[in-house]
Amino acid sequence: MIRPIFSMGSALVLAAAILAADVFLPQGGAAHDYPEAEAYLVSDDAEADVEAALGRAAENGKRAMIVMGANWCHDSRALAGWLGTQRFAELIDAHYELVFVNVGMPQSGDGHNLKIAERFGLDELPGTPNVLIVTPEGELVNADTATTWRNSASRSEDEIFDELSALADGKA
């Protein structure tokens, strides 16, 4: 007698998993439909990098965009990927001085450069990434949304662009 490798129940579970994967993956088999970039490099002095961005913001009449994330995080890589596209580059060039800050893994106690967030009134970073929009004078203008970017990979390009546009214009 030949024994089946799978029982009928496990075969149905396997078939359902295969069908679900086909439904939830974007066409072409890619695991996601957003660009990715690893922009969160370890800096010798991240606080000086932020100071330099604030200085450039003051000189150019812009706001600083401080993106605090990590290369291990798919949401951080997704946000960095969007920020590196032509559409976002034009927005950033017109309104922001951008700086990426590597924060390690703050939610597990292995955080780095967290004093930067504290400087702008954020006592904790519950995850990554975080987007701090700061005036040249050091005022955090998006305190209510700075730590809400942990779903960047799930947001649409337009949703991210619209929020950053509103923050650039002082409407958010």
C-alpha cells in the first residue's frame, strides 16, 4: 500500500497557503512594491550631522527632515527608498535639509543616537522609522506624528508625499 505524503487536511492547508501567496504578492513575484534604500549609515557623530542639517536649513530658509531609522527595518528602507526617488527629491530639495540617523533597535533596548530625539521632545522611539520635521530654530513641528512612520512600507507613495508636502508648507 502506498502512503500519501500529506493527509487530506494538510494538503488543503498547503493549497490554501499557495493560493494566498499568489493573491497577496504583487505581480512579478516581488515581495513588495516600494523602492528600498539603506540610508541609515553609522555616523561618527550623528548629533553633528543633525546640527549641520539645521545650519543648512537656517541658511536656505528650509526645515530639517531628520529620519531616524535602521537598515535592518523594512519600513525604514522603504521610506528611504521613496525619499530617494525623483518625485521626493524635488520636494526635499525645495523644502528640506535631509539627514538620516541610525538608531539601532530602540524597541529592544539597543538604541543609538536617542538623545537626538530627546532633544526635540521625544522621550522614546517605539519603533522605526521616525520622521522629525524641525524648524531651523529647533522646534519639532510634527510631534504628534513623528513616531507614526513604523508602517511606511504599507503606506502609498501619495500618502507619504502628501504628508511631507503638508509638513513642508506648515499645514500639518
